[in-house]
Amino acid sequence: MKKLLLALLFAATPVMAVDFGQLIDLGRKAVDTGKKVADANRDLTVPEEVELGDGITATFLGAAPLLPDQNVQRYVNRVGLWVALHSDRPDLPWTFGVIDTDTINAFAMPGGTVLVTNGLLRRLTSESELAGVLGHEIAHVVMKHQLKAIQSDANWGAFADVGKEVAAQRLGRNDIAGLKSRFASAGIDAVKNGVFLRPLDRTMEYESDRMGMLIAARSGYDPFGLVAALQMLAQTKPEEGGISMFSTHPPPTDRLAELEKLSPSFDRYAMKAQLEPRFKQNVK
């Protein structure tokens, strides 16, 4: 009876040419898709994190170049490197720069690149304020906030990568690059599709404010420099900042209210260096 059923089944089934090579290829792509999904959710190595940040940075610098003032760039880099050395990830290849735009903002890329806008820098009044702002961005990198935000959207990106590979093969090309190119490209895509520019969770911003103050204090700066910077932002009209901190961060008043809870813990460090003359000498 079993043989009869099998015979009837095959008799009722249209005869089709089976391309075993195509089936094997589809199987490989399914396995590759699974690997990419797993890859999207695993912890990145430091080199991979840096490569992702490089792609994001390249996109930013394509839209807004670095400020053509080497003295300012050296100064911000020195302050940033000093503060970063007192963070919990001092061995990252930290790089700091000022981009030539009047908007008011700062950006931390996975892997240790931090960019501040010239619009924000010009509104600061002391090195302790600069250290506070950089400390906040360094804290984002230390706690991998942006990386987590990007990876939360990475499952879609994993499947999109497979689609790009199939499209390239159909066009008779093989555009699939190595690991470094893949992560750098993912960084570029994270900016282009808006993932990187989405506001982070408020708790992440508050965490970075708290850690930023701590890192600044460890570095020898008055930790209330960040508070002074936030007070300045609170007095700045949103329309003055363009696409700025007002659209990517919680309101400064809310951040100040959260930091007010910690003030007693930092009071003993309040008399540390402000370094206003050195700041004004370098940022004219």
C-alpha cells in the first residue's frame, strides 16, 4: 500500500528540472543569513566597534568638515584625551575634533571618536565646561550607548545585507567586501537611515551626565562644568541651535534636575580648576 501511494503521488506531480546547484546556493544563503543575524546581536570586538565608528565619522565629515583651525583642534584633542584617559576605557583609540557648523551639538561614535560643533564650542566659557561636555560623550562610548542603539536595529540590517549581495550578483558584480568594509559600511548606513541620529533613551543620557561629571572630577576638573554648560543650553533658544541637542537630548532643565540629586556627592570637588584663561586663549 505504501508503494502504491508513493507511485500515485509521483504520477500526480508535474515533472520539474531540479537545479541542485541553486538549492545548495540557497541553503548557503540561508545559513549566511542566520550567521548575520547572530552577528548583529553579538558583542562586537574593539576593532569592529572602531570600524563602525569610522564609517559614522566619515559620513559626518562628508556633511560638515573639520574646523580649519589647527590650534583649536589640537587643544580640544588634548583636553579630550586627558579626560578619556581617566575613563574606564582608556585604551580605545580616542580622537576628538571640532566640526565647522554653527549648530549646537556633540556626537560620540562607537570606538572612541568624539565630535563637537563649533557652534557649541563658541558658547562654552571655560575648560571645565569643555571637559564636562567631552566627559558626557566619553561616557556614552564607555557604556556603548550608541552601539546598543545601532545593534537594536541590526536584525533588519543583517537581512538587508543579504539582499544587497543578491542584487550585486544579479548584476554580475561581487561587491562583497571584507570585515572592515562591512562594519564601516554599516556605520555609514546607520547615519543615512537615521538610526544613529535618533535620540537615545533618557536614562542613557542621564547616566552619561552622571558618569561625565565623575570622569571630569577624576581628570582634575570642576565637575560642575557640565552643569554650567547645561545652564547655558537651558538659556539658549531652540531655534538658535538648528538640528541640535534640543532634538537629540532631553531638555537641559530635565538633565539639570537629575544632576541636582547628585550635587552633594560632588560638592567637595567644586573648587577644582575652571581654566577659563587657557580656554579663551585657545578658543578665540
